[in-house]
Amino acid sequence: MATRPTEKWLDSSEEPDARWNATDDALRQFERDLRWLDSPSDEEVFGLIQSVVEALNDVNGDYNAFDAYNRVELCDFIDASLAEAGIDLDGLAERSGVARAALTDEWRDW
């Protein structure tokens, strides 16, 4: 399973804060939802992407949470998680007419 970026955001001396907890909760829910997919349609995959991105939008809106580095890590995590679940991301992007790197862009505010 892809490593959630939140696992790297704290050093051993820090306690998780509200931003960290909310982000980790959103990513854990995405992981749970992803486990239930079995030969998903493109619409189902985009539904999962939309769901996690909108949850992260809420976190960012509440905490002004993500800097440029965090945004890259979050997108990489979503991408890696989908790929590990067997989703053909290049094919998904091609079929949907979006750039491979832009799969989250339709919903992403952060």
C-alpha cells in the first residue's frame, strides 16, 4: 500500500494536530473505499478521486493546510494508490480526455 504523506509529516517528537488528523482520516477513507473496487468503471474510479479530493478540499478550507510540497505528495499518494489497486491510469486519462497528471484537477481547490 502506498505510504500516506501524513506518515512523513511528523517527526517523532511531534503530536498529530487537527490538520494532520483530518488529512489522514480523508486518506484512510480513500484507502478503505479503494479496497472495495472490483473491476471498476471509469465513473467509479473518478467518483473515488472526487470523493478524496473534496474531503481534502474541506481540510484545506478549514486549516489552510497544504503547501505546494504537500499538494504534490497528496496527488502522488492518490496516483500510487490507484495504480496499486490495478487501475490503468494512462488509459483512464486517455479515455476521459484529460492529461495523466490532471486526474484530480476537476475537483481540486488546494
